[in-house]
Amino acid sequence: MILDKCQISHILAMLLLTPKLFLLFLPLLQFSTAETWIKSGYWYSGSEFPVPDINSALYTHLIAAFVHINSSNYELYVSPSDEPYISTFTDIVKKKNPSVVTLLSIWCGVAESFDHGEANSSIFFSMTSQSSSRRSFIESSIRKARSYGFQGIDLFGATPSTPENMTNMEAFLDEWRRAINLESSTSRLILTMAGYYSPVLDSMTYPVDSIRKNLDWVHLRSYDYHMSSKDKFTGAHAALYDPLSRLNTDFGIKNWISKGLPANKLVLGLAYHGYAWTLLDPKNNAIGAPAAGLAITKDGSMSYKYIKWYMTSYGATSVFNSTYVVNYCTIGSFWIGFDDVEAIKTKVSYAKEKGLLGYSIWQVPNDDTKDVLSRAAQAAEDQQKKQHLLFTLLPASAITFLLVAIICYLKRKFILSKVRQITDSGKRSISPHLQAFSYSQIKAATKNFSEENKLGEGGFGPVYKGKLKDGQEIAVKRLSNTSTQGSEEFKNEVSLAAKLQHVNLVRLIGICTEKEEKMLIYDYMPNKSLDFYLYDPTRRLFLDWEKRLAIIEGVTQGLLYLQEYSAYTVIHRDLKASNILLDSELKPKISDFGIAKLFRKDENEANTSRIIGTYGYVPPEYVKRGMYSRKYDVYSFGVLILQIISGKRSSCLYGMHKNLNLLEFAYQLWKDGSALEFLDPSLDDDQSPCKLLRCMQVALLCVQENWEDRPSMLEVSSMLKNENESLPTPKMPAFSTNEHKDVETNFRTDEEFCSVNMATVSDLMPR
């Protein structure tokens, strides 16, 4: 019987009232909260890394690689140079940490040559083709593992490239499992395989059903998608996602699961190495940039340890790309792609979220001397371990202490009870990372909500700057008593905070619900919002074209996450310049999820009778029919791009007769071949006029009348990134007063006419 967290909480509350029942339920609680989570790592004998130096406390399983297949009798053999290390591996590991499980890995992949002159892949499938050969291998593998004290066996790199190979591999796995089950030993050997990120790749297909029945799990080789020795462009070699290609881990995992292998038999591979390219143009250094070939090492590969040393030597820092979930750095004309701490943590969290069995490191010796990556991987799951600590570590003799701890736990839960009551009767969960602040804490941080600390006021209520006792600066959004929609927004923001975490989204730190208050506490953004700069003739000079382009890219990444890469599809519904906040480095953060809507991944659109939003950013299908979809935010993003490149407001009229809205004005100038007249004259378009005009054309595609004509955010990202990609011709924008006819061309002027009465659209709620 397995209990979920809600059931456990209810049982604990009951046990506080009936202590005798606690003794009966303690074994059940211990069992139900004990989860198998694999933290495995490969130790490669060729690395010459001393086995005693492995920090075994960071792993549940350690795998010694490799032993090889003898092409004559198909028995396993260990090369003489590796034998002293392979034979003592388990003893050394167990002396340091008896709980670690050791496995012996058999090399079955392609190699240039071995002692017997054949590629092991050919040897392996030659072995599987005959019953007698399979028996010789199976008996030898069990014997070799037992003689060296290993508790499991791993196949590395077996890739069936023909239907015959797949059939033979299926028969081999069936016989291997049968032989393991018939062993007289009390401890059954674990059987695993290191397989490609996807079960189907070119001509290769794995026998997934046989793998599911016979292997304990599969170590996914979710890396080496791109290598500088092969590709003439910089590539994310261990991409978790890739909007332009199927060469990514998320695609592969979904493919494994769709073919019938459960998620809890998949172990995510983490790469502790990267690849170095030589850029053709050091200024063009994004992922996918043209490259001349490999760099730094003879095959372009670099261990994480070497990468960090190299970066330190040149004073370089890495960039985290949240779209692909990888890091990279540029040093002169050298470009190095790898996984740093941010990427590793995100991938481990992904594995947890998707219900995978754990993670597997290739390879342990590549980490730096302080085990930075392995510690980061472990830290990503520490929160869940803490939640189960009471149930898995304390003995029955410590019941009294345990009861006290549970009371403290329930007391903390009571602090959040009011929030639970307003979040859909418990249907939405609150993030474990969300802090519950007391009223006195916030009052002190904001100097009693003083006017000098007031940053502004919106439909929700006033916003204050604050400073906590530890020095952290915060922004406090306090619900106004006169707000008609604040309670709903508060509920929405809190529930979404548990689901959304991204570098281009403002982070909700915590809440305060004491004294009938409803306050949201965020990270403080020192550079205010985008509109603070765009519409001021002096401040806009601070945003040169490079900064504006970075803001467009950042918002693109944030929307991609909301629509494609989070667990749910989220429609923001209020994307505008004032909701794009800028941190200390002017990196954009999408804020204000008060009216956002959450979809399941299989939902495409929805309807509402309550029309809310901000004038100028709301698409026509929403105003006319209350329909919203992913294309809602695409429309708003198109408006935002036009504002960023022009510095013009959407609430103003333009042209000689002051009769054109922003979209009409931009469209007609673009159609007339005078698009440069639309751009902010403060921008230096001499260096990149094509990029500016491309942004304008993409924006016009986003604001087309028919939502089906608008591109998806994946397509928008591709259009902005790939300057050689041809773009469709935009159709007439939405809300055009001159539909189906050309507008006179004598309207061009830099003057604009703004009406104070254009803050809202009829029944739209002003924000």
C-alpha cells in the first residue's frame, strides 16, 4: 500500500489525537514514504581516476566500466591493465560506503579496435545470433560479476541496427533474465542497459517489450547529440529540449514511454563533459552559430573539470540557456557547450517531475575536485528527502520526539491554512519553496508601508519596496480593500507559483495572510519595468538596440516556457510593457499572473464570459467571442515587439490624420516599403537594419486578425533566431479600421495623438 502526501497528512493529524494508533501506523508510514531513487555514476578505467577518491556518499549505485567480449568464445575478459582496478572495485567502494550497489559494465558499442581486432558491437550481435554463444556469454557474465563481488551487470552501447539483430537481442535478454532468476544465490543480480536517448534512431530499434520484461532499468545516454568533430555549428550536445530538432532528451523519453517502457524504468543520463568549437564569427556565438570545427582538444571533448579550469584561466563565465537547458561560454573564437550547475539541477528536477527512476552520470571522474555537479544533482532532490526524513530515519524508540516534530510540522501547515481555503478547496497545492511571512515581518520590511517605499499601484493594490532582516530586497503587492478582482488574482498567483519556475519569470518568494491581509512577496526588480524606459524620450536612450534585442529574446524564452516547456500550458493574458520587469542586469522577467489561465497540454483553446485585459494587447477573438488560446499571448507579444522597436504606445493614434492605431501604422509603413520610418530614431540601425526589420515583420505576423494565421511561439523563436529563414507576408492586422482596402499613403508623420480615454476597451477591466 502506497500513500500519497495528502493521505499521510490526514493520518498524522488523526494520530495526534489517538497516540496508540501511531504505533500501528509507523511501519506503514515508513514503507510508504521510502522511495527508490537511483543516483548512479560510471567510473571509467581509462580515466586513471583512483577508485578510493570517489565520493561514494553522493551515489546509490557505482558502475565499473568496462569489461569486453572475447570474439573467440564470447566470454568476458578484463584487459590486464584494468584487472587490478576492476577486481578490487567493489571491495574499495564497500569499505567506504557499504550501502552503495556496484555494477559491472560490459562494452558492446562500436570501437576502432580491441585486442581481438573487431568492433565489440559486431562481436555482441554475433554472440546473440547463436544459442550456444548466448549461453557462453551469459554464464561468463554471471561468473565474472560474482567473482569480483558486483551486484549487477550493465550492457553499454548495444545498438540493434537490423531486424535480425533486434530479434536476437530479444531472445538474448529473455535467456539472460531466466538464467539470473535460476541462480541459487539469495541476492539476485541487477540487469541494466545503457541505451540511446530514443528507442528508435535511424535504422536502429530496441526490443522495448523485452527490455521492459527483463531489465531493471535503462541508463539513457542523453548526450552527444552534437559533437564538434562532426558538426559545423555550435550544438547543445545534451539538450533537454530543442524547439528546432528531435535531438533532445525530452523527445527521446517521450518516445521510450510511448513505445511501452514505463518512466520508472528510465534513468536520465547527465553528461559531465562538453565540446569545444571554433567559431567562424566570434560575434555570432549563440547555439547553432556557424563553426569551423573542433577546438582546444584533439577531438573537441572536454571534461567538466577541464572546462572550469579553462574558464577560470581566461576569466570567462558561462551562460545558461533555459530553452535547451544547457550552458555555454565563449573565449575569443572558442565556443564551449556543457552542463553547469543550473542545467544539472533543472534536469534532475525534470526527472523527478516526469516520474523517472533517477539519474546516471557519465562519468564520475569528469566532475571537478569538489564534486560540484554531483552535489548540485543531489541538492535538487534534498527538499523531498527532508519531507520524508521523519518517516525513514527515526526508530520506533523515538516516538515521543517524532510526535513533537509532527506537531511542529502541523503548526507550520496551519500558517498556510487560510491560503489553502482560498485555493479551490485544496485542489491547488502550494509550493514547498513558498515562504509564509508574518505581518510584522512585512510591516518592518516596508517601514510600515510608508509612502517613500511605495513603488506604485495597480488594479490589485499598492506595491511597496521592502528589505528583510537578512538584507534581501523584496517587492510587496498588497491587496486593496477596494479591489474587485484581487482575491481571484491572489488565488491565481499563489497556485501558479507552485508550477512555474523560470529565469525569465518574476519569482514569487512568499505570501502573508495574517490579520486578514493578502500580500504577495516577490524578488525586487531594481530597474523597474520596460515601459519606464520605452516611452520616455530621455530614458529610452539607455536601451540601445543590443539591450532591446536581449529583452525580446528573454521574453521569447519566458513565453516558450509557459506554452511549451512547463508541465502545463499557461496563457498569461496580460503581457505588456509594464508587466516586463528588469533586473539589475536588465534581464526581462514576465510578471503579474493574476489573470493567467492554465491549460492541460492536450487543450488548445477555451472560452470565458468575463473579458478582462489591457487595451491594445487583447486579440480580437477574445474581445468578440471570449475565446483564448496560445495565440492570445502571441498577439500581445507582437504588440510588445512593435513597441520595443519603435518606442511608441499602443494607446495613441498615428499618421497625418491621426486615424491609425499602432498596428495599422506599422503595417502600412512596412507594406509601403518605408518600415525604417516606424523604428525608434534613437536606435543605431546602421549595424543591424535587417534584424530590426525582421523583428517588425515577425511582430506583424503575430498581430494578424485571424488567430490561425499567427505563428506559434516555437515558430516565432525560430523566425527571430534564424535570420536566413524566409518569412511569410503578414496580412492585415487586427482591429484595422481600413480592412480589405489600402490606406492612403499620405499619412506618414512622426507625430502621435494620444487620448486619455483609450485606457480600456468597453467592457475590459482597466489594469
